Amino acid sequence: MQRTQFGDMVCSIARTLDLIGEPWSPLILRDVMVGIRRFDQIQADLGISRKVLTERLKWLVERGVLARREYSARPPRYEYVLTDQGVDLCDVLIAMARFGDRWLAGPAGPPVLYRHRPCGHIAPADLRCGHCDQPMHADTIDVLPGPGMATGADVPA
Amino acid sequence: MQRTQFGDMVCSIARTLDLIGEPWSPLILRDVMVGIRRFDQIQADLGISRKVLTERLKWLVERGVLARREYSARPPRYEYVLTDQGVDLCDVLIAMARFGDRWLAGPAGPPVLYRHRPCGHIAPADLRCGHCDQPMHADTIDVLPGPGMATGADVPA
DNA sequence: AACTTAAGTTCCCTTAGGGAACCTGCCCGG
DNA sequence: CCGGGCAGGTTCCCTAAGGGAACTTAAGTT
């Protein structure tokens, strides 16, 4: 299915989608985030086809989101762990979870809770302005052209 | 391509992906967020096929993310606007943009900047703990089972 | 020697996405 | 009042991506 490529668009959202826009990738990342790190574990947990899982893992490793680590040399066995970039990507997952908890969880409430380890409290993660610390959402944001807008740097390093 | 459905999984991330997991949806939402609201405008801006755009818009309207509003009765013309749910979904887009700005923007810098209207400053949006206001990321979170975990409420209202 | 396990790989089949052409209701200029 | 234009889709065919199941490889286990 000749899918359009997003990586060349001058848009950080499109570029991020180029990385994890295909629907299984966020769930694979979620699994790795919560400790499901091995091929068969992920495959069983998600019900994804082995073929597609192989492709996605390879892609995420190539792009630096995950690292493939050998946890047994003989027999050779591997697990997948988050890189620094992968940890940052989890912010997107946390934002998705926040939305799902609020709008899609139904009367039973959210399936999982998040405890902020430094303060010990169970609380949702909120988007805040990096300058004034107040809530920062689509309806309180103005979008302005940035330095990377009209340059030839469509394909970043 | 018989795609696996995510909506029945007991996971707020999977449920959110059921809504906007297909790769075009976030870009459509982005367009609407920044003021590109009409069919032909979105189609031209994204380069998406008209067929798929029709399907996505219909889906997003059905699920309550967008609303289809008539802006001219004769001739009948429509535009798409964010619902309250749609505005909340934009938090996910903002998190994606934040990641893309940080990891995928290259030397030219981010394509767009975000100004927080209440304080007037250009700043990135950060995830903060709703209780203590400190940064809250994957490496400072413990995941615990929540009330909606093992109930029969797999398919919320 | 036979069985099991983790981690893939290969095969075929179905279906979703792309592209281009077509349709519909209405406005407008001549 | 007729042809053209425009917004907003709809229809068609083709290709390629996802699903599923079987097979493979390299080792350990009984």
C-alpha cells in the first residue's frame, strides 16, 4: 500500500509520525516501557503478527528509539530497551494515556495509574508552559514560524 | 489489510490509538488546530488522497473529535472544527511536536514555535506532575493497576 | 535421540491506501 | 440560459502492507 512518507515534511509532528506513526509502534514502546522487552512476550501481549513485529523492532532500533541488547550469549537471546530518545518518546505515550483516561475510560475508571516517584503521589501528567509553569494547551497557544521553517533543512541529520 | 482493532484493549494508549492511531489523523487534527479547516485545504496541504481524507474526517466526526460545521448554506459548504475532546487530543500533538523539535529538527531548529498566550513567552510544553508540578517522565513514573484494569468494562461508553 | 524455547523468516491471502477521474449543487459572467 | 468554476465529495482500479500459520535456527534439557 504505497504509503506517503512524512519524514520530509517541515513539521515536527509529521517527523515524529514518520518514526512512530504506524499504529503498532506506540504499543511496542509502551510494552518496553513497562518491562515487556522480549520478542515473544511482546508478540503475545499485543497479538501482533511476528512478521510485523520484526519489522517494527528493526525500524525502531535503526532509528535510535530502542536498543537491541543481548541478555544471553549461548543460546543467543535478545531484549529491547529504551534509548534516551525512546524515553523522551514516552512523553507522547503518557499524553495519549492521559487523554484515554479522561475520554475513553468509561465508568470503570482508568486501567492504570501513574505514580510520580519523586513526590510519591498518584497524579496525571499535565502539559505546562516551560516558562511560567501554567497549563499550556491548544487553546492557549499561538503558533509562530520558527527558524527551521523555510530553510532547505527538510531532512535533518 | 485486516487491521487489528485496539479499541477493546484495556489500555488508554491503545484506546487513543484506536481513535487517531492511523497516521493521517494526527496531521488532520494539526491542520484543524492551526486553522486549515476545509476539505480542499486539508487535502492540498497534506497531499492525502481524497478518498482517505473523506473516511478520516467522517470517523473523527463520528467519534466526537471534530465537528462538521456549515459555513455557507447556499452553496452548501462545510468546515471542520475541534470539539472539546479534540482540543484535549491536541495535547498529544503538542507532545509529538516537542519530541520532534528536540530530536528530529536538525541544525535549522524547530519549524514552528509555540507562544503561551497567558504569559506571552515562547516556551516548550513540558509534562509535569499534577500534584507537585515537577517534571514527570517515563523514568520517574511507576505504573500501578487502576480501577478499570480487570473489570468487564473493556468497551467503555 | 527427541523435545523445548527464543527469536526470527517465509509463504500466501486479504484489505487499506494512493491516484485519478467523475459527480453534484450552486454561483457567476456573458 | 448556458458554459465554466468551485467546494466537497464518490467511484474505480492497482499496489503494497498487515495477518496468520508454518517453517527455521541455535542452543539447552531429559
